[in-house]
Amino acid sequence: MKHILFDTIAAIATAKGEGGIGIIRISGDKSFEILDKIFKLNKGNEIGNYKLRYGFIHDNNKIIDEAMVVKMPGPRSYTAEDVVEINCHGGYLITQRVLELVLKNGATLASKGEFTKRAFMNGRIDLSQAEAVIDIIEGKSESSLDISIKNLRGDLSNMIKEFKKTLLDITAHVNVVLDYPEEGIDDPIPDNLLSDLHKVYDKANELIISYDKGKLIKMGIKTAIVGRPNVGKSTLLNSLLREERAIVTNVAGTTRDTIEETINIKGIPLILVDTAGIRKTDDIVESIGVKKSKEIIEKADLVLMILDSSSEFTKEDKEIIDFISENNKKVIYLLNKIDLERKIDISYLKDSDIIEISAMKNIGISDMEDKLYEFITENQVQDTGEKHILTNIRHKTALEKTKVAIENIFNTIELSLPLDLISVDLKEALDSLGEITGEITSEDILDHIFGNFCVGK
Ligand code: GDP
Ligand code: ZN
């Protein structure tokens, strides 16, 4: 493993605020020296490596906190450098104080993502694995977490490595043909290598296609609950949010008083669009109706339209339905209040997906969730099983370049164009794969990627 010399950096690695413990992480050649200056082992202990040890943090013999400390010599550490982690008490003030002491003794404050960036720069992980770290931290659903963990383990990196191997084999062959024209090799690429190249092409293509599913799993599906006033939108929303098996998270939205509520349907997050509106308008005179429904529909990937089975089908129902189909939105119709006597005539909907529920009596809700899941997986995504799913747009863009380069190679062969052309495209294909793993990546892109991390990671 290559080892590049950097400053010794330090940061608080745990989340801000009060907690049971707070961890200060130090990385770099001076880590152990700094630790010696500020840490006294409990009597009779030996520090050792990769072992958690109890003792005291002190500033010139003034005890600041008791702490558990671990020394991890590089390259067997997170950054591949010498790393120290100090577990102290978790208060904001105390972790801050220990950090300041570490800085005073020779470390500089780490910037965002700098520990992970060092792991990358030192060659312990590649760029796609570094990106998986941030995805794990930000993971919002079980499925997205699963994918990130696979990526961190190197599943994607290994596929890219296989692709590269094929391309390098072909490059070697093409070079021989170009360098020794007198050998009279007329096959630009032998059949076995060509069939490997087709496999790379197909796999790259599958990965590119899988991004549509990956995006949904990672970002969630923007889902709108609409319908004319009094059909039961708020009631359904509350029942969905109350469901114990639906994990509810509140994320601060982009504007000040909106909240985005997410429910997880079997691992796929549905982000409910503008639920604040549904809730708020109930308290005041105006209720969310047709106009607001249209606004929400425009922002959504998926629409849940509610109809009231206990009343007549109205002009307003029709207006919303028409708007949904004019905008080509994916929609599921929910026929609510089926606990009451049925008055509605839904022949207008012909053979659309309709699910009967009672939001109030909690009838058909789990059915609805099952059908919702089926609907999402059938319409938007195919189950790719064990196959890899791309979740990162940067990776998709790079693979698209690879794909075009390989298409050019097929073309050159087909049209018997000069062999030099293949060399150019082979290089292009290899370079774009290198962007994914980070061998060929500009400083700007690195700054952008690591700038998304939190300090201390
Ligand atoms: P919204 O204006 O679409 O948000 O409708 P609300 O959720 O505020 O519901 C309007 C009225 O219908 C309320 O009095 C609810 O209690 C009632 N309601 C909602 N869902 C059902 C249901 O499934 N069955 C019955 N019987 N009443 C319901
Ligand atoms: Zn309401």
C-alpha cells in the first residue's frame, strides 16, 4: 500500500450533542506522539495495538477526562495511517476540550471527509468505496443500505476490475498487431476476446439500466396523496404514518415549514409530497382540493388518488383523474370509505388499478401496501435479484462513456476501419472506468465528493 505523508489531522467523529460517549479521531504520523503527551494509562496497563485501554486525558498533568483509547498503526487502520481513537464522555464541551488539547499538541483540524479521503489517497479503498461510506451514513432505507454495504465491500469495484482486465487484454493484443504488421495477423481481435468484450458491454448496459431502480431505492419515490375535499386524505395519511411497521422519518424540507415524511414500503422509501398541506388545511377553512391536488401531482412520480365510495362520482373527481392522465403520471386509485354504503359509480376509471380501503376503519391498508410494492416493482423496476444495482449518477455517466467507446470498437471491426481507432476507443473505455474507481479523477470531483461528508468521517 502506498503511503503518502500528510499532516496529522483530528476531529470529533461522533455526532454533535450529548451522548454516552464521544470519539476523537486522530490520523497521521504524529498520532502516537500526541497521544503520549495527553494520555496516562491506568496503573499496571500496557497500551498495545488495536486494544481499547482505560486511562486519563490530561493537560500538563491536569486531568480533563477519563477515557478509553485505542492505537491502530497504519496500514491496518481506517485511513491506512497511524490512527488513535479517544473515547471520552459524550458531552459537547468535553469532546470539544479533548479535541482542542489534541490540536494544541500538534494536530490540525480535519476537513469534511478527510479521513475517508486519506483512506482513498493511501490506496486502501477506491473512490466508489469511499462514496459507499457516505451512502451508508445517509442511507434512508434497508435496501439502499444493503447496496451501499456491498459497494463498500468492493462488489462494484470488482466488476469494474473485471471489465478493465478484458479491455487490457484486448489492448495488449491490438498493440501486438499494430507493432508487428509483418506477422500478418488479420484478426484485429480474436473471437474469445471479442466475446469477452460483448460480455463487458452487456454487463455495463445492465448496470446502466439498473440505475433507474437504484435511484428509487436511494432517493425514494415522490408520492402524492390527492383527491377532492373530504375523501379521506388526512385520515389515510395519519393511518400510514401511525403504522408501526412503516418507519417514519421526518426530514426538514427545502422550504421552511414543509416537512417530508417518508414511509418505507418493504425497503423502498416513498416520500410523501407536501403532507404538511394536507394536515394544515384541515384546521383552517379551506381544504386541499382540486387546485392543490394538481400542484402536488406535477411534483410527484407516483400518485395515490382517493375517491369516496360513499358519495357520487363528481366533476372534481373527473377533473383530477383527467389531469393525472394528461400528465402521464403513474397512479393507483384508492376507493375509500368502503365501510359505508356504496354510492359511487367508477365506470369512468375503466380497468385502472383500484384498491378498496377504509382509512378510518383500517381496512385494506396492508393490502394496499402489498399492491403498492408490487406496482412499484413491476412498473418502475424489475427485481434484479443478486445483480448489482447502481445508485450513483456519477458511476452511470462514466459507464455510459464506456458503453459508447465499446460500441465504437464493434463498429470499427464491422466496417474494417483502421486498427488505430480501436486503440483510441480502448483507452477511452479504460479511462471512463478509471473515473469510477478514482484513478482518473480531477481534484474538483474529489473535492465535491468528499465535501459531502461530515467532519470526522
Ligand atoms: P380530506 O379532506 O380528504 O383530508 O378528508 P379527511 O381525512 O379529513 O376525512 C373527511 C371525513 O371523512 C372525516 O370526517 C373522516 O373521519 C371521514 N373518513 C375518512 N376516511 C373514512 C373511512 O374510511 N370511512 C368512514 N366512514 N369515514 C371516513
Ligand atoms: Zn384533510
